[in-house]
Amino acid sequence: MNYYDILFYLFAIITLASAWFVVTTRNVIYSAFFLLFTFFGVAGIYVLLAADFIAVVQIMVYVGGILILLLFGVMLTNKITNVDIKSGTANLLSASLLTGVLMGALVSVMIFTDWKVEPAEIQTTTIKTLGTMLLTDYVLFFELLGILLLIALIGAASIARREKE
Amino acid sequence: MLQVGLTHFLVVSAILFSLGVYGIVTRKNAVMVLMGIELVLNAANINFVAFSRFSGFGLGGQMTALFVIVLAAAEAAIALAIVLNIYKQFTNVNIDEIDHLKD
Amino acid sequence: MSESLIINLSVAILFLPLLGFTVVVLLGKRFPKLYLFEVGIISIAFILSLIVMFAKLSYYPNNIVAQFTWITMGSAPSAGSFNIDLGISIDNITVMMLFVVNLISLLVHLFSIEYMHGDKRYTRYFSYLGIFTFSMLGIVLTNNLLMMYIFWELVGLSSYLLIGFWFEKKSAADASKKAFIVNRIGDIGMFIGILILFANYQTFTFDAIYAQIEAGNMPFGDSAWLTAAGILIFLGAVGKSAQFPLHVWLPDAMEGPTPVSALIHAATMVAAGVYLVTRIFVMLTADAMLTIAVVGAFTSFVAATIALTQNDIKKVLAYSTVSQLGYMVMSLGVGAYAFAFFHLVTHAFFKACMFLGSGSVIHAMHHEQDIRNMGGLKKKMPITYYTFLISTLAISGVPLTSGFLSKDGILAGTLAFGKLTGHWLIPLMAFTVAGMTAFYMFRLVLLTFHGEPRDHHKYDHAHESPKLMVAPLVILAALSVFIWYTPNPIAADSGWVLSSWIKTPTQVVPNETRFDFMKPDAAFETNSGQHAESHGTITHSTLYTETMHWAHYKAMFASLAVAGLGILLAFAFYFWKKLNADKLAEKIKPLYNFSLNKWYLDEVYDATAVNGTLNSGKGFSWFDQKIVDGAVNGSAYVTRVVSKISGWFDTYVVDGFVNFTALLSGFVGLLFRKLQTGKVQTYVAFVVFAVIVLLLLFKPF
């Protein structure tokens, strides 16, 4: 067990435990806060995978953007009297059975498949390479995503503003 | 225990994915369902980055992960707009009660 | 003044109108006074362009180029790696265009303050003028075909917006659509031409493309492709500069507000086509140039004959614009590059003056546009009359005006071309058009301003326009006098514009694809080149220079003669009433109608392009009804016979089976209906279930 392994298990446990709470807690606000820890854990895993830029983007976009958006969603769709906003659950038994089987199947696929491992050379920073790739090989996708974001922005605004007839 | 390698990351991602699906299937609140979807996307992203690190494809996997994050942001915005609209229409966001598609 | 300052100022000139547009279009509704901001912005741009023009013309004989790499493309396997550069290039022609565009834009802004007063989309109108000025300046400044194309489409857009400015009127909405669609047809050609060049040279920059052509690098290895590229790019100019056969949109575009017609559809945007051809001039082969010359000559002829009989004051001016644009294009085609651009500048001033003058008249007559209802306005509107008269003299080619200088140069160019290549039809058409131009322009002036008023009610209410509308007229009329261009009113060559400002560039196409007279002297064996250097304007060959000299006075006298004849005829018809125009029209009724109905071109297009589409639809419908339905009916008959036979079989054997199946499927349906819950989560669960089944089925582990 070296530091790398310890860190990995630490982050894996943070991620999975908080994800577990996200999907089981009945309180919506708690759920959102556990999601925060999940995102941080995943960001830690990215760092261990030598993807520093993705980790930063993960924190900025997911924590800074999407999570805030979700919190707004929670608050705008409930009559807020206290933080104790409950969310009901349905088909608990059948769902846990189903996802349990799914998890078993997926995990066994992951473990028993003979992956071709060929470690890539680790760069001290990936930002420069990623930036160059974004504006060369991936420039079309990059521009398209820009347009997509614009459309999403306009679409979201127009959908949310629509008045009830 | 084994030296931490590709398989470990993939297993974490598989478990995260299953938890996300569990969240999607069981929660009634539409916003909570969205949280489940975010978990699923994160699981997929871990896979991309892990393969990018261990399988000699270069940084293409990281690039894809980046694009997935962008798409997730767009998706969250649109989905929440729709949820707000549903809330206006039905004054609740419990998706098991919104089943007009059946009729 | 340093080069970088000139570049920075030019970029500022380019983006100032965009700033104006953005601010006014976003905040215009809240602050109706913002149109003054737009006018102020254009004033600043105009002053800057004046500074840039004088700095460039006085101190920098060479081109100033500034560019940066916009996109670094990854290396494609077949093409190698390449970049897409954006940038601006400032030469003498650029700065003169900057000045012309900004000046006319400014004057039109001022004119519009009064003319458009009280319109319900007043600020919106000024913001459109801003986006137009921005895109036009982009065309002028760019150093590459890509930006040229982008801004080209932007002026198309602003033209569309402004023609359809009063979109509540159906004719205006139709006209804007027509302009947009007809322009697209030309732009497709331009786009293909650009792609031919880009596919071969991996760059959009003019200079880089020309350098490769000069090095003997032909597109796809054949100079025929170079000709094709030249003609295809010229097709863009055919659309935008309203050349035959795509000229039909420009007269309809007069549905827009009159100041817009002056700015866009007379002075600047329609000249963009001519400007584009001057930019690609050096890569035109002899075949391409001949095509351009013929298109231009034919256009100017067609438009002039139509203008003879039109009765709407703006329609006459519109066809006269088409005709003059044809002149410029023809002039480029025959190699008289300098005169073409010179005519572009002079025409911009006097035609803008005429359009604004007609705007002033229309304003005074309460939106009456038919010249048969005008007359005698000279007394009521003296300033409008005199400025209109000066620009009419200029377009007719009367000495002491700017139009005389440029037109005479073009005519001399065509004459020299005719002598050198034997294409005498082009000079013939050019001189005929010169006579007709003089005739219809004076017909317009005499009917509008002289004689007895024909509509007394409107005449009594007519009045001179306010100062803000008259001032632009005076400035533009002043610019139609020779003194700004040359000190010698009969020789344009001796002036500063032609001798030092406009320099004809050297062709880069291979010698064997040039006209003989455009080969440099080394390739063309003549005795001595002593004249070639003495005149900076004509750099093709000694022979050409000599022929231009030969043509100069001949062309001048001939053009004076035909213009005089045209003016005389106009006076005889409409002033002295010695001849009766109506009787003449009666005598040559078919010809008259042919001209009055614009050569029936709109009808031809309706019958071919528009109805062709409709008719092919009808044809398909007929095919459906007769052939397909016939086949269907025939088979129906056969089926009926067969079905009678099988009828009894059905009733007894099959029905029994069917009824049983129906019962069964009804039962199964009831069962499966339970699954269709309408709940998304149930569906997700099904998907997960299916994934698990697939996983177990394929057993990848």
C-alpha cells in the first residue's frame, strides 16, 4: 500500500459513500449536499488518473454550475418552509433487486475482462495539450458545442419563461 | 490487495453507475432524478479518463470527458427549465404522478 | 503617422458602425434619441477615414497588410497542414473606398433624420444603416476571400432588412425576398469559385493566391480552371452589382426607403461587385475578361433601353444604376481598370445625389413617384433642382463634370479594346448607351422640374426640403465637378486620381492566357517602351498605351456627339414639344412595350424558374392521377374478380381463424397494457432489465 493506493481508496470511498447517501436520503437538500462530496471525490479520482484539467473543470462546472442549478431547481419547485424537504420513493424493492443485479453484472464484466493495459506517458500538465487539441483536431466539435450551449441557453430561458395558459 | 490499476477505477465507475440508476428509478422528485443522471454521467466520465490514462489512446478520452461535462451542463439547464415548466403546470414535480402519456 | 496607426485607425473605422448597430438595436426602444449616437459614430468614422486616406495616399506608396491566424487546421492526410488567416489590406483603392462609403453613409444618415421622421421604427432604421456600413467597410478592408464572402453575405442581409423595412407593404416584403434569393444565385457561383481556389492553394488570402498563380501553379493543373474560377467569382458580382441576367432585383429594391436606395442600391453595395472584380482583376484570363466585358456591355444596353420608357422616378434611376454598373464591369472586362474604379467613385457621388434628390422630390410631393404627375417643380425646389441638374450633367458626360472624365475614359478603353481585339460590338454598345443615358436622364429632369405642373393639388403643397436634407445634396453635387479629380477638365490622366492614386496592377496569369495587349513588353516584341513609364495609369504594353492615346480624342468627340444628340432629342420631345413622344410610342408600339415591360424578363423568369417549379409539381400530380391511379384502378378490377372467388373461402374458413386471433390478441393486449404505465421510471427500469438480459446472454465475462 503506497500513498497512491491509499488516496485512491480514500477517494473511492468518499465518492461511493456519498453517492449512496445521494440516492437514499429522503431529504432533498441533504441529497444535494452529498452530491457535492461525490463530485469532489470524482475530481480526486481524475487527479489520480493524471487528468488535472478535467478535475478542475469537474469542480468548476459540476460544483460551481450544475449543483447550484440543481439547488435552485429544488428551491423553485417546493414551497420552502424549512430545509426539511422530503422526497418520496417508489418501487424500492424491485428497484434495488434490479440495480443489484446490474451492479453485479457490470462489476464482474469490469473485473473479469482482460483489458489491454498500456500506460500512457504521464504529462506534468495536460492543459497545453488539451488546448492545442481543442483548436486543431477537435475544432469542429468545439465550435459545435459552443453553438449547442448557446441553443441550450436560449432554449432553457424560453422554456422556463413560458406562461401557463 | 492488488496494486491499484485500471480495473479498480472501472469497478468504482460501475458501482457509481448502478447507484445512479437506482436513484433514477426510485426517486419521485424530478430534481432527484436529475441528480441520478449526473451520477451516471460521472461514472461514464471516470471510464473515459481511466482508459485515456491506461490504454495508450492519447488524450482523446480526456477530451471526450470534457465534452461530456459540457453536454451535462447544457442538459441540466434544459432539464431544469422543463422541470420548472412542469411545476407550473401540475404544481408538483413528482414524476410518478405525471403520467398523462398513458392516456 | 506610422503604419500601425493606420492599421489601428482602419480597424476602428471598421468596428465603429458595428458598435453603433449593437447599441442602437439593443437600447433603441428604450432611448429613442439614440439615433443621434449612430449618426455621431458615423461622423467619427468618416473623419478617421479622411485621416487614413490622406496619410496613406501621401506617405505610403505600398500596401499595408495586417493579418493574424484565425484557425490552425490540423494536418489533413491529403492536403497537408494549413492555416486560415484573417486580416486587412490597405491600398490606395481601399482608402478611397473607405472615404466614399463613409461620406455617403454619413450624408444618408443626415438626410434620413428628416426623411424618415415620424416613422414608427425610426431607431431601428438607423441601426440597420449601421450594420450595413459595417459590412460594407468589411468588404472594402479585407485581404482574403473568406472575409470577403462573410461580409458579402452580411451586406446581402442588411440590404434585405432595409428593402423590406416597410414590411407591412406586400410589395416591399416581396421585393426583399426577391433581392435575397436572386443574390443567393450569384453567391453560389462565387462560393464555388472561392472553393476552387482554396482547394488548390490552401489559402484564402489574395496575395498568397496570386503569388502561387504567378509561380505558374494552375488550379488542377489547367488554366481553364483559372478562367472558371474567375468567371464563378464574377458571378457573385453579377448578383450583387445587378448584372444581366440577375439584375431583376435592383429595380424592385426601390421599395425600400429612398435614402437606402441612395446608399445601398446606387452608391455603395451594388458597387461592391465592381470592387470584387477589381480585387480579382489580376487573376482574370483573357476568356474571363471577355465574358465580363460582354456581360457588362449587354447589361448596360438592356438597362438603358428599359430606362427610356419608365415612369417611376426611382425606377428610372434604378435602371440607370444598372446601366452604369454595366459600364464599370465592361470597363474592367476591357482592361480599363483605372477608369472603372474612377467611374465607381464619381458615379457613387452623382448617383447618390440623384437618389437623395429624388427622395427630396418624393418627400415634397407626399410620396408621389410617378413623373407624369410632376412637372414645374423647379420654382418650388430650386436647390434640389440645381443639384439634380449637375448630377444629371455628370451622368450624361457633359464636360467640366466628373462623369465626363470617367465615362470618356471608359469609352476610350472600349474603343482601344475594339481596335486591338476586333470586338467592335462592345464599343458600339457603349456609345449607344451613352446616348440613351443622356436622353432618359434629361427626359427625367424635364418631366419632373420643367413645364407645367400636371397635378396641381400636389404641386401647391410642394415645398423645398429642410436644410438637413438639402445640405447632403449640395455636398454631393459639388463632388460631381471635375476640379476634385484633375486640374485639366478634358484629360483625366493628368489629374492626381488617375496618375498617382489608382495604379493598375500587373496581371499574374500566364502570358499565353492574356490578351495580347496585356502582355508586358518583354513578351510582346515592339520597338521601344518609352511611353510605358510616362503614364502611370496604363502599364499593360506600349501598344496598348499608344492605342489609348489614339482612342482618347476620338472617344471624347464621339461621346460628346452622342450625349449632345441624346440631350437634344430629350429637349425636342419634352421641352420644345417639337416631337410628340406619345405618337412615336404609338408608331413603334411593340418596341415601346418591350422596353416598358423591362424586356419581359420578370415574366420570363416567372414562366421558367418560378412556374417551372410549379409545373413540375403539376406534372407529377398528373402522373400520379393518370398513370399511377390508372394502374391502381386496373389492378383493382383484377382484384375484384379474384376477390369474388376468394370471397366465399374467406367467409367460412379464414374468418373463423381471424376471429380466433382477434380474441387472442385482445387478451394479450390487455396483458401488455399494464406495462404501458406512462411513468418514465418504469421505462428506465425496463431498459436496465434489457441491459442485464443482454449481458447475461453474451456473457462477456
